[in-house]
Amino acid sequence: MPAHPPERRRQLGAFLRSRRERLTPEECGLPSTGRRRTPGLRREELALLAGISATWYTYLEQGRDIRASEQVLTALAVALRLDRHERDHLLGLAGHPRADATGEREPLTAAAAAVPLLLQPAPAYVIGGTYDVLSHNAAAEELFPGLVREGRPANFVRWVFLEPVARDVVVDWEPEARGLLARLRTLAARHPGDPRWTRLVEELREGSPQARAWWSRYEVQPRHSGRKRLRHSGRGIVTYAYTAFHLAEQPEQTLVVYVPEDGHRPEDGPTPEDGPTPEDGTPPPGPRPPQALATPTGQETPVPPRPQ
């Protein structure tokens, strides 16, 4: 199977040749060897500057069926004095994802960023492909203490593995964290060589023995909805149903909304009917009183009691 389609390889060779021909030996610190039949650097001169084989570079420029690593392409970009956009274009032609050299966060539209705020008081946030928290509401910040801190971008997977409070908040920490890492691996596999993912994985493996051990097991799974037990500061342990919605224009950006399964808003705190909260945080047994439903006008309508 060819490394890249022939047309893509032809474009890669043409781009390299155009950038090679715009440089002179004098600009690159090489001695001038007199009159040249073609403008710019010779292939062997560029190969020398990039520290690669002249024959191999010739094959690459000729559109041969070979694959260049990101390291080699970066060396060529430096030798050719490419700017950031030209370097990204070179990597794209060679089949590598665009490198996020500036470390900028994923763009999020204003309309999508406003959705978690509209869902308050239900905890909600929008995460990107690397689990950067792109938008969140106050309920999410309260439910996941330490997730948002000044001076650093919020990242959910980094919070789970590297923030000590996460092991107290996430009741079933080990299976939840292991599943999260499997979902991160699934997403990272779609972006081989992308520094946003490689940097995050390296940070997790350096800072968490569990992440280091589990990563080598190569577990994968997609993002999904489910249930999660979390220790809320006001109510103790609460089981939440969480739902994941993928944004149409950016399928790797996901809106996640948490709803307590008992129908009670954790922000309201314990109700008198709840009675004293046990040490383990679970609600006392017995029937619960009728809940209230919100009408479209925002008023509450009591639910009639069930027939006995």
C-alpha cells in the first residue's frame, strides 16, 4: 500500500523544490561554487543542512513512495527557513497532522460556549479533543473543585489524574479514571504525532503511576453517556446521570451535562425530608416526597401523589 496518494506526493515534492529554489548558498552560510544552471540550493546542499541523506531527499522531492517522519520534516523546515504556516503545510502534505506550535486552545463558538451557562444549575461543561474544558458553568466548578484554577487551562483528564481532590470527589475513582484514559487513547490515535496529545500523555505518565501503568495496556473506548457517583460538598455522595452531546461542526468537542438521579438539585442542599445524611453520604431509605415539575413559565406545579 502506498504511503500517500501519488498526487499528494507530487505536491509535496513541488513544494519542497519551490522553497529550495528561493534560497541561495550565501543565505545559508554555504560557499558559492560559481554559476548554476538552476536557481537556489542544490538538493545535496539542502540535505547537508538538514542532516539527511541526499539520495533519500531526492526520492522525497521526486515523489517516490516513501514516508518522512515528523522529525525529518521539521529538520527540512528549519533548513528551508519556513514560517509556521509553511511548516504546517509541509507536515500536512506529508500526512502528518498540523502541529499546534502555539499551544492555543481549540476554538469554540460563542453560541456553544453559552450553552453550559444556560443549563445552570445543572453542572455542565464543553470539552475539546484533549479534554480541555472550553466552557463551563458555576455548578460544574462547584462539583469538580480545583478543575478551574487561575494561570492554567482547565483540563478534565489532568484533573482526574493529577489533582488530589479528584480521588475524593470521584467515588469510584479507579474504574472511572481507567475508562477516561481509554477514551483519551482512542482520541489520541486519530492524531498521531500531534503535540497536543503527546504532551498531555507525557504529563500524565510522569505525574501518575496509574496512568503510566494503564497506558501500556492499550485499552480504548469511545466517549459515551453513563452514571457516576460523585461526592458533592453539600449533599455527600450523589449518583449522577451524565449525557454527552457531540457538537455538529466539531465532533471532538462534547457538551457534558450532569443530572442527579434522585431529581433533587445538589445546589439546594439537603431537604428536611432527607433527614440526617449518613457518613457514607447515601440518602436514607424509604419513600421520597413528591417532587415539583418546572412549567414552561418557570413556575412549579406539584406532582399529585400516587394512588395507594
